[in-house]
Amino acid sequence: MTRRRQIYEGKAKILYEGPEPGTLIQYFKDDATAFNAQKKGTINGKGVLNNRISEHIFTLLGTIGIPHHFMRRLNMREQLIRQVEIIPIEVVIRNVAAGSLSKRLGIEEGQQLPRTIIEYYYKDDALGDPLVTDEHIACFGWASQEEMHDIADMAIRVNDFMCGLFAGVGIKLVDFKLEFGRLWENEYARVILADEISPDGCRLWDMVTSEKLDKDRFRRDLGGEVEAYQEVARRLGLLPEGADNVVLDLETQRKKRGR
């Protein structure tokens, strides 16, 4: 595909002008960042895997009536998406205590939460994406009350579906991040799911061993990042079962690092 005008570049993706008005091309990079980009690196092939995983999950979500920006995959690293006005709120859905929640509240990582928690973070890298409340969102006009109701409803539906999807392949969905955008149709805007859903933005643990199959392997210097992403794709049926170097071998990674 002919390279088009670049619209935006983030930590993990680049957006290009689409072939038709109202469309964009989303390109998945191999770049990996953590701790608000204080730690940077590369996970070879991550962009290819995230493109396929995100395509798969968005397509399935569409079958249960979740509106989203994904249109179709173009090649190994690019997909065609609808252009939306991103709402500057990251929505984090938590089923199990982990990451910043455990640190902030002193809860042991891995503890099943009594109920699912939805948290909101203001999208601002310079501020470190601070945790905010519904009151902040309403006060500063980042989203209307009606939009926040739609976002919360969709977040719960996505969580219910994805918990079942991953449980079916032996993976526990610990927590994950969603982003939403406004799709304008004349003078009316409706909220739809945007961005991506992949091991970059999800905590995914093996249900038997609790091995981490997500970007925490990069954040915590555990090694085996490529194998972990491949394993998620393999279990979802996106990689051939008999392919060499696809099956996750985290035990070997630990031995290499003396863990």
C-alpha cells in the first residue's frame, strides 16, 4: 500500500491518512514502552501479533453488538479504521488485584477482587495519566454524563465477553485498558470502542501456572516477551499449532536469567 500522510505517532502505533474520508490506517510498531515511556525497548514482531490479536477481538466484539472503529486488516502490520475523536480518558477494568492497584492500596497481587472495578485515567503523558473520578470528567467537560454511561456499559459488556473468551483458552483476564472515541455522523456523535486490544494493554495470566503472557514481561524484565505474545495468539487460534518456536517456553527464559 502506498504510504500516506502521517496523522499521529504514539508509543505503539502510527496513524496515517486513510484511502477515503473518515478513515485512517493504523500501523502497529514493535516499540515497547513502560512507566509512561521512561523505559523503552523493542519486542520483535509485536506489531504483527498485536495487529492480528486486536483484529480478532474487535471482530468478535462486533458480533455481540459492541460498536468499534475497526474495519478490516490491510496487511501484517496495518488495519483500516474509522476516524474518531478520541475521548481523553483511559478506561481500566480490573478483575484481579495487580499493578498500580496493588501498590496504591497495598493489596496482594493476584487477589481476586470482590467485584469488577472500573477506573478512569486522564490521557496526558506529561502528567503521567493521573487517576480521575467521574466528577473530574464532568467538571472539565472531557465527556458528557450520557457518554460516560455508554462507556461504562460497554466496558462491562466487553469485560464479560473477554473473560469468557480468554478463560476458554486457559487464560485469566486480570485487567485491561480500553479507549473510546466519538464517531461523528453529521451533527450527531456516538461513542464507539477505539484504539486496540492486545497483550500491550491487557494483563493475561495462565490459569494454571499464573505465568504472565503480556507486557509485564517487559516491564519487569522477565524475558520471553515474544514467546508470551505468540502464546496468546496461538491459543486464540491465530498461529498454526505445529509452528516451530511458537509454543511458550518461559521456564527456559527463567533459566537463562538465573531466576
